[in-house]
Amino acid sequence: MSSGRALDVGCGLGEFMAQLREVGFDVNGIDGEAEQVRQVRQAGFEARVINFENPLPVVDASFDLITCLEVIEHVALAENFLKEMSRVLTVNGYIVLSTPNFSCWQNRIRYLFGIGPVNEGIHLRFFTQRRLEEAMMKAGLKIVGRASFGPFTGLNLLLRKFGRQPKNWIVPRSIEGMFAEHLVYLGKKMR
């Protein structure tokens, strides 16, 4: 899919919106931060401020693609939020969703030492592979692709020692729950 209507949920400053427009999408954005929405509008995009805890102010089946990258963990009523995103997708529309994996081995070790996961912002929800899969299924979304990733831990120690950039790898589904630091799913609306 490289055209149609797209909604960037948690659009930030519109960087991903620009990429979607470049490949042919008519793109809109929503975000909880008024200043970011103001800047996105100045860049020439349609965007509005919303409260993610409320129903999305969007007509049913309005979008062919939704992107929601590193947002759902900041929403207390995440299951309702996911159902709302499904509601505004067209049948056979797609959602690209990413969130930190609460159960990855790095987080488990951090908790053993009383540190907790490394977070950006305040996380209200903590997803595991199984929990996110179940929530997507209940929202009427079938997972049709995955690109969950995690660090090459041993290799990254060496790379950092020699001043190089750390690397990530796409984690197979069979070990995703333990080794993926971030869950990245492609969902398709089935009903």
C-alpha cells in the first residue's frame, strides 16, 4: 500500500507524516500536545489536538492506514484506544503499532536491581507480546507482520568500546517476548 488516507496518531512534529506524504498518502495527524500540532500545521499538514483517553473525533472507516508509534503505552485506557483506532480504519486497512516490550530480558534485569525500565515520558501501560497480541485481536485486528527489534547486546558492548554505533536486530516471533525491546506489529482490520 502506497496511497490512500493515513492518520499518524501521536504525530509529534510531523516527521513521519512527511515520509507518508512522500510515498503518496493523504496524511492527517493527531497529538496530545498543542505546541506540536501547531508546528505540524505550520509545516502544511492537517492535524488536531486530542485527548487519547476519549473517543477519536473521526468518522468510522476514514483511514486506510494508521501509524501509532510509541504512543499506546502513554494511554491509560489503551484497549479502548486500540478499538477506536480500529473503528476509524477501513475494512482491510492497516495499522502500524509499536510499543516497548515490558517483558524483555533487559527490563527483567533492571527490575531485579530495583531500577525499572528505561522510559521516555510517563508510561501508564506496560505491554508484553501476549498482552498486545490479545488487545489487537479483541479490537478486530489481525497481526499480519512483525518487525520487533532488540539490541545485539554483546556486539554492542564491543561497538561502543570502539566508538561505533550500536546495532539492533529483528527478533523472530518465537523469542520476541524475551529478546525484543520494542514490539512492532502490522495489523489488518478484518471486520
